[in-house]
Amino acid sequence: MTNPIHEELYQLNIKLLNSIDQQNWDIYKELCAENFTAFEPEAGGHLIEGLPFHYFYFEKPSSNQRKQSSISSFKARVYDSIAIVTYTRLTQTETAEGELLSGESQETRVWHQQNKKWIHVHFHRS
């Protein structure tokens, strides 16, 4: 990636996905606007607003599973203080029984630059 803004957005998305995989609420909350919105499978097609819906998944104790996410086909579009990034998220999980599972989802994330800092404000995952 030769565009430094695209590289910064890529690294922010990696940091966000790592916070999800590692159930690190503090980092997730730091990266996301308090009033951010989302469409995701867990919400059954409903628009989710704010952090409380997502906190439920972070407060659940870890099940001793290893999990990691990778980004494939990353694209970024930047318009003044708004960035739209799209990619395929590849997720690898090792269950407590040692079974290895892989999955994928397509994600679109919207970032807003405020005071020279990018804040995650919306995503759509399918």
C-alpha cells in the first residue's frame, strides 16, 4: 500500500479486529464513536445504535478459544474527513476441543476523522 492514509486505515482496522478477537473492550471503545451504527447478522437485519449491543459480546468470559482475523482485498476511499473501507474478513478459530474452523464475512466500515484522529462510526457486515 503506497498511500499513507490507506495504510493508517488498514492498521486501524487490524487493531479493531484484534480488539474483537481478544475481547479487549477498552481498545474497541477507544476506536468507536459512542453513537456508532451497525448492520450485522447478529442483529437480524435491524440497525444497531451505540455500544451496549456490542458490549454484550465482550463481557462474556473467554471460552479458551484461539481466534484471529485477517483482512483480504482491502480497499479504501477517502473523502475529506470521511473514509469508507471494504474488505473480506477471514476468521480462524481453534475450539476448546482443538477443532480448527475458518469463516469469512464481507465488511464495510466508515471512519470519521475528528481532530486528526480516525473514529469508527458505522459498519455493515454480511
